[in-house]
Amino acid sequence: MKRVNFLLPAIFLLSSLWPGLSGAESEPAPVTVLASQVLRQDGTAQYLYKVTNKSAHPIVAIAIGADYYHGTSELNTYPLGWTADSTIPEGNTMSPLGWSPTVITTEESPYIEIEWRNDGRADIQPGQVNAGFGVIVAHPNPQYLNAHWTAIFSDATATSGQLLANGVPRLVAKLASATQIAPGRWQLSIQISNAGGGTAQHISVAHLICRTLGGTGTVSVASPSLPAAITDLSAGATTTLQLTLLVPTTVTKLSITESGTLTTASEANLAFSSAQVFYPKN
């Protein structure tokens, strides 16, 4: 797959920039990229990125909208004023001192990625944070908050992960389905979505409380074991929590309440709680 660097008149494979690139998705390097959005009065949107390097190696390049492990570019809204025949107009990207942006495309796809490389004197060293990366686009696009990033290290290895949107996450839940798997035993699927403006991390369901609202009897939770960890949810993302309940046949209406904690992209701790009502038909 050919990639075209539109700041430098060259056609190349992305991996040819760094011979011997390697990375293991199961063992990602400890790098995070925090994304934030600024809506401007003219209707355009500015996206800013803060890179934190907790690895043992300096970062020499960083790309937004680049999924290294799957070899794909992800952005379909281009930097303001950029075309395939031009460079990015001055002022429509932000770069730390010593770093330069490049728009990278593939010949087979309309999707792009934006990459910053430094001049060899501005690596992001282990333990350092650099918040100087940014881009302006014609209109807001959540891809610039939720896409993948790729970081290249000085030893020619790479790692990739998902952007963390800097905002306040808000978890909402609803009962997606309920199936009776045996008399008095029900499997429920609770759909949990992040309806907020930031990434929810380290989500943990600490309590599952069932209350009988109709009929008689006590409802109990057979699974999962608590606390139950849930995958991180970017803004707009959804996952499913599977519950197994023991429901006496004399119960006609019950409620389920999930509560727990999460961490925002800026490492603030928040609590969440949600409840659903269920009418078992034994």
C-alpha cells in the first residue's frame, strides 16, 4: 500500500520511514494521547493533542488517525485549506518547537492521517509531556477525538492506541434483552453507552442491586462477580454487561441498579449509577 507525503515530494510505504518497525498490540508501550476540541466562532473546529510518554524510549514521531496494528488511516475530514496538491496552509496546524506536520494519504482510500516528526533535537523523552500538537478542520468531526494514534520510538519500534477525549464522560444504561435460560433463571444484557464528551476509563461496576417491585420473593445476582471491569468507552461508544439473575416465579416486576466508578482522561475519579425495570414472564 503506497502512502504519499505531501510535504515532501516522495511516494513511500509508511514502514519504509523506519526500517524494522515492530510493535505488539498485546504489549503496548505506556503512551497516552489526550484530545480536546475547541469550537470556533467561524464554525471551524480546532483539535489539540497532549502526548504523555511513560515508556523507556524517546518518541520521535506521532501520527493522529493512524491505526498501526491494522495499517489503516482513519480521518475523512482534512485540515482546513489542505488539498492533495498543496501543503497545509500556515496557521492551520500547531506544532511544538522542532516538529513539522505532514498529511499522509493512501492511493486506495480517501482517509488520511496527520503525522508530526521532529528535527532530531525535540524527541519526547521518557517521562515528558508535550501538549503542542493541533489541527484546524472545516467542521467538527468526532474522529479527531476518537481515532487511533501511532507513536514511533527512537529504537525504531512503534505502538498504537486510541485517543482519549478530554471531557466529562456520562454513562447511561438500558435493558437490551432478557432471556429465560431455566425456570427462575434469567440472562439480561445491559447496554452501557458513553453519552458524555470524554473518554471513560477504568470503569468498574461495584454494586448490582435488585429490588422486587411486583409480586413476592427476593431476586439475587448469580453473575458476574463484583467488582466487574468494563472496557474503556470513548465518547459515543457502547458495550454490553451480561447479568444472570435468580428470579422467583412469584416476582412479576423488578428493578436492577448498577453503580460504580470510572476515571476521566484527565485522571479524575467519578461515580455512576443507572437503573432499569424488568417484567419477567415466567
